Amino acid sequence: DRLEDRGWIRRQRRADNRRVVDVAISENGLALLKQLGPGVRDCHHRQLGHLAPQQLQQLVALLEQARSALEPEQTDAQG
């Protein structure tokens, strides 16, 4: 609700199924992401820029393992 109130996303219920809500980022949301992008990249570089590429790959693999323990198992073809 707050993202929509701030104009960063748009929500619309489908006419054929009112239970489904389509959500899309708005032009204002895209502008905000463009504005924030360089600062986020700089922060990541300060946090992780000293790591070698192999170390970054290891970190990604470990984070994926940690996250997978919290995700429900995929039982259908849609993922």
C-alpha cells in the first residue's frame, strides 16, 4: 500500500479474476531506482570489492544454500 501511495507501483485487479492483482513498477518507481542505483553499487563495492572473483562465487553459493533451506520445495513445472 505504501509503495502505491508513494506512486512507485501500480496495482490493477484483473476483470476476469478479481483475486488476481497485477503489479507493475511506475515511471516514478523507475526514476527512484535509477537515482538509488549508483549509491547501492558503491555500497556493495565497499562491502565486497576486496574479495577475489572466486571468493565472490563462493559467497553466492553459500547464500544460495542458506536461502534454499527457507524456500518451499518446488513440486510443479512452474517453479
